[in-house]
Amino acid sequence: MNIAIVDYNSGNLKNLLDAVRYIGFNPEIITENSKSNNFDAIILPGVGAFGSAMDFIKKRNLDEFVIDFTKTGKNVLGICLGFQILFDKSYENGEHDGLGLLKGEVLPFYKKNNTDGYQLNTHMGWNNIRYNENDKISSKLFPKKHKFYFLHTCFASSEINYPVSAFTNYNDCNFLSFIKKDNLVGVQFHPEKSREHGVHLLKSLLAN
């Protein structure tokens, strides 16, 4: 499978490139609009700021590429920041429009500090995925004994009850950590940094 990795200045892509090669797929980094029929799936990766990522995406017409590719029925996978930009908007350092492929918004984690104010909080490390027991797709993808690696300061929230989805709890916040809607898939964690079971999950999300 030929996999397009959309690069929008979202950080080091080496781990993701290595993971995609490890599972036997052929990755290609894309930095501007390209022909969607050249690829079998695309990945929106990332650690970074929502606003600057969307500025880069729009400047290079990568939003058109992603939206057109989604219409082909082939898989689109968003990871971490790439998951967040699938939503309508973000309130990270202001208000920014996303791609609008998923309904909802992205909000910062905040915690109280010692001066009765609030500061941005980072969710970093290993955590569980929780899903509805009736959701057979999620239960197959996420065995309960496995944890996944997270690194983010914002989280996705939606009033839509997506039937195939999962949540993770951090700092008394129950946030969306996985959604599958037709050929559109998003994960808040990093499968490429989640050891062997994360890499195998990456293959399942791209191939199915």
C-alpha cells in the first residue's frame, strides 16, 4: 500500500515513517496538494499547534487534498494533532477553523495553579482506551490490557454520539481518543510510539 503522510510542519516524522515501513507499506511525505489516486490511504500526523498547522495546510491547499481524498472512500487516519484538525474548530491560543470532517471542537486542558489562576496542562504518558461494550469494532481494535502513548495539551469534544468511538480519562476529563466514521479514522494517542501493539493497530486502521 502507498501511504501519503501529510506534512504541515507538525514535528519529527521519523517514528511514523519507520512504523509505516515496518508494517510493510510504502510511505511518501506530501507537503502540497497532490493527486489523490496515487495513494491507498493518507495519514495526518502531528504534534504542534492547531492554528499554525491549519495556516500551513490552507496555504499549500492541503485541505483540498484531504477533503477530496476522503470522498474517494479510502482511509484517512488522523493522529494526535491530525485527529484534532478533522474537527470544526479549536480554541487553542485563539479560535481556529479545522477541516470540519468531524463535528465538534478542540479545547485546552487547564488546571488550577497556586495563584488562583489556570495554566495549560499536558497529558503525557500511557493511558487506557474505554469504549462502549456494544461497539464491536472498537473492542476488536483495543484489547483492554493495552495502553497507548499520549502527548497533547488539547482534547476533542463533540455533542455527536459517534457509534464507533472510545474515550480516555485524564485530570477528571473524559475526552474522545478514537473515532471511526466510515473511512475517516482519528486517534488522539500515538500508535507509532505505542510499542508493538500500537504498530499493529496502525496497520489495522490503514488497511481496513
